[in-house]
Amino acid sequence: MQSIKCVVVGDGAVGKNAFPGEYIPTVFDNYSANVMVDGKPINLGLWDTAGQEDYDRLRPLSYPQTDVFLICFSLTSPPSFENVRTKWYPEICHHAPNIPLILVGTKLDLREDPLTIEKLRERRMVPISYQQAAGMARDIAAVRYLECSALTQKGLKNVFDEAIRAVLAPAPREKTTKKQSKGCTIC
């Protein structure tokens, strides 16, 4: 059975820890599950990392031998979205260049929530749109952009299935080269 190491990064409180126990049960919390994707048995090792600044020097210790990264942000937290560009992508491209990454918008259930929208409006903010996030995914050469809600479980299984597919069927070589050149520019 093939083993895949998937490391989950993102700001604290973006919903990484809310992924259900069948996938992810913090400097690192890890969990292993045997899953079937496209008829192939896979041992998926998930490493949930601490997003807080206090752990910036320890977190990269979880990066060696990573097969795929999930960079998570909350759809209802514009600062967590901006940190994808300013913190998470540069950190990954520095410590683990050429590893596929998937951009994941979390808390999908709150994007249309009236109370959440009002709280954001009071701070002169709005939820992150699909188009904004898809643009960010292109900018950082993510292999996919996906959205999910751990609360409703909408899109959740797809996030992990696509992470596995990114390893089993990697993007063509030219995308890797594009990521390298963008990485040098952004990093």
C-alpha cells in the first residue's frame, strides 16, 4: 500500500483542526488513515501544523518527505487569505520547493451566513470570493483550489481525494517549472 504524507498549514483558527476525526483527529498533530481513491488503497498520513507565529521555527521540521501540502485559509478571514501569499506560500517554497500544493478555503458554510457577513462589514471586509481564491491559486501555482466546510462536511472528502491525486498523477513538468519561477519571485 502506498503511503502519502500530507501536511496542512494555515493561520490559527482557520478551521484546520475542525477536519473530522476520520481524516485529522498542535506543534504538529498527525493522523494516519487507510483510504481508497480511484480504486487504489492509500495510507494517508496527515500532519496538522500550528499556525501561530510562536511555532514558526518548529513548524518546518514537519516538512521533510512531504508529498503534498494543503494551504488553508478561512473564507471569512481576509487576513488569513492574505497570509497565503505573504507567509504560507513563501515558507513552503523555501523549505519544500517543487512539492505540489492545494489551496483550500475553509468555513464554506459561513460565506453566506448573514451574521458573519455583518461582522465582516463592521470591519469593512467581505468574505473571500471563489474568483479571488482561484486567482490566488493561479498566482502560487497550486495544483487545485478547493472549498470545504468541516461543519457540514461539504467538499471535505474531495479535498483529501484531490491531495492524493496530486501525488498519484502529478502535474506536467512545465507547471513545476512555472511554480519554481514564481516561487523565486514571491519568495
